Amino acid sequence: MNICEAIEKNAKRRPDHPAIMNCNGSVMNYSEYWQLVNSWATAMQNIGIGAQDIIGVNLQDTSNHLIALYAIPLAGAVILPMDWRWTRNEKIRILRHFGARFVLSEPKDSISNEKGPWQNVEINKKWERLVSSKQPKFDLPEGGDSPLILSLSSGTTGTPKGPMISHQQFLARFMIYFITIGFSERDRFLCATPLYFGGCRGYSMCTLYAGGTVLMHSPPYDSTELLAFANKNLATRLFLVPTLLRRLIDLKGGTPKIPLFHSLKLLFSTGADLHEAERKELMQRFCPQYLNFYGSTDGGGCSALMWDDPKHVSNSVGRPVFGASIEIVDEFDHPVQAGVVGRIRYRHPGTANAYYKNKSESKKTFKNGWYYPGDLGRLDEQGYLFLAGREIDLIIRGGVNIYPNEIEDILTSHSAILEAAVVGWPSKEFGQEIAAFVLLKSNETDADVNHIKEHCRQNLATYKVPRGIFIVNEMPKSSVGKVLKRKLTDRLVKL
């Protein structure tokens, strides 16, 4: 089925239920939302957008963005997510690589004056008049194995990678959100990260598919503002990246009986960047149910660490989500025993099969029905997955494999350190040494590097202790909060 079919049904079965609620107090119900999705799709077809055309979504985090995400597949076309914060050259490179035919932009972000094979469509007063003058005239296009979205996985550096996800695969991902994360038609999902980010985009689209409400509170914002908006509008689910979660922790108050988020049923994030103590504090002060969700844009969700999982697995990313299988394999793709670090691979019905227009990377990443995310890890006897770092970040010092995540966990257990990033330091003698970049907590500006190194010596084997520890004022990060380790490595001079 086409995923838009659910929106049409929601408009009929609960027309007055709020689909989108904005910070300015405006509310769009399902009857209004479906009418706009339908009218946008009709207008798209009338300007020449056809079946399986690739459409860039160069829109800010607004209701219009959410309308476009369902109008494009209703018109039979394919979504190409873009971050409106990118530079003009970054946007042009993405549009050219994937062969976009059209790109939707706000007037100030328009790229129509650049020569390219696409046509820019400004979402302005003219577009609004075009939409209002067009009445829906067509039936739902087929879904199933038809392409729905190109999910960009590596930002805009180097050769862009994007798997083509079908309607059926996207619906399989929704099933994970329903069954493992617990989304339902009664939810009010607070959209507080960029819609370009695969996580927030998927959760917002899933909420609308189910018939729930998306509360729009796009960044940037102050943590107190986010908390007030969540409580005022009775948010039930909130997704944040670890960087934003740490900002929340700076807020005062909250107890297990009276958490700071009054109505929140689930607080969740992705990755393994939170220390055990931070996870515990979030559950005690903000929301008793916190979930750490691991996966990728390409493969979808893979595992989840639940709020009630045993304390001794707090540093893991949990066990497989609904429908997923996870294996750890060696360099020959043979499964290894529990406890042995190796390459992670996983699969489920929502996993992509290949990268669009990138055969060489597809061969490395997709093998025999398995997706290889490029992460290293181990499984314990109970099936909990522990990450060891990215394959490309693996440090080999004197022939010995060293996993950055292990050292980062030790560093962030120090009372003065907020964040840590460990990278390989080119060395003539050992091939690589270990360099650690640390961001201190706001009240720990006078922390001593030697004391931090001694903390490492007490908790790590000698060969894992960083050769150098560098205190930074901020970590270089992507638009979705991931530390850009390559930029840290560029600061190092070969030993």
C-alpha cells in the first residue's frame, strides 16, 4: 500500500483530531492536513512532477515540511531529504548526484539561479495560490515496492550515500516504532530535532500515519522553553540526540514521583553516547521510561536498551528490536562467539538493499541480505549488543586493536568531563597513538589534565591510556549532533 492511504483514512475516521500543533498556537486537524497534502500533490502533478521523480525537500522544520513528506509520495514521486542549513554548493552537489528533477525551497533558500537539471519550486504566495486553486483529481498511486525516500546516510562530505527505501520497507520500520517503541494513535510526539534527521523525520511520519499528533518545536531553543512547551501540550514521546539530552540535565528539579516532564511516557535517543550515570539521572528526574535506540538511516532501527533492562548492561545498546536479527562476524563474514569483538551486521524487513547510484559502496555495505553499518561490537550471552566504535575509527597501536568507545566511557565517567572523543594519532613508532579530546562540564573549567590521565591509568591497561589529552571549548558536530572525529584528527601533528 501507499503510505498516504493511512492519512486519507485518518481524515475520515478522526477529522477533527489535531495532526500538527505549532509553537505559535496554530493547530491543523486531520481533515485540513489531508486536504493540503492532497492539494499539494495535485499541484505537483500539474507542474510536471511524475511517477518516481526525485524531489529535493529543502524546507525548514515547519508544517509545510510535514505536508511535503506525504504530498510527494501521494504524487507518486520520491523524497530526497535535504538540510536547509547546508551551503548552496552542498545542496547543488546532492541534487546533481541523485538526479533530482524538482526541489522545494523557501524563497530565501531558493537555488533556482544555479544551472542544474532540476526546477526550483518556491513555497511562497504563488505556490499557495496554485495549491488553493487545484482540487484533487487522482487516486492513490501504488506503494509496495515502489520507491518512497532516499535516506542520506553520510551528510554532504565526499560521495553522498543514500539507499532507496520503498513504501513497504518504510512501513516495516513503522512496525518497529509501534511494537518496540510503542507509538500509537494516542501519542503526541514532540518534534524537537531537525526533520532532515532520519530519526525525527521517521517518528513524525509514523505519528501521522498512526493518527497521532506532532507537536512542532523546531531548534534552536532553550531547554526551559522545550520543557514548558512539552508540559503545556501534554507531550507523550520525545526524541533527542545525546547533546540535547545533556543540556536538559543542566535543568534543576525533578524526582521519580514528580518528573520534570509531567506527561511524557517515553524519552528516547539514538547511539551509545550517554554514560550510565546520565541515563540514570534522566530516568530519575525527567522521565522514568528512557530508551536508547541503535540503528542507522540505511538499515533502520536495530536494537533498543529499555528502561527496565538490568543495570549491568547499561553500557550496551540493548537487544534486537521487533523483526531484527543481529550478528557479529570476523573479516571473512563468519559469525564469532559471544563476547568477541567483530563487525556488526543486521537485517529486518525495513533494511535497505543497496545505495542508489553507488555500486562500489553497496558491495561493501549490503551482503547476502545483511546490512553492515560499519560499526564494531560484541554480543553477550543474553543477546545484548555492546558497541566498540566505528571500523574507520579503530585505532591500531603497535599491532594491537584499541576501541575508542571503551576509552570514551572511562573518560566520561570522570566527574569533570561532559563529553569525550578518542581518535588515532599518527605515529612513526607505533603507527598510531591515542589522542583524547574532552569537553568539560560548565563548572569544571580548572580541571587538571594530569589528573584525568591518572584516572585513565587506574581504569585502563597501560597501552590504552591516551598519549595526549586535549581540552576543547566545543566538539565539532554534524547537524544531528554526531561528533565529527575527522575534524579532530586534522588538528593533530604526526608524532
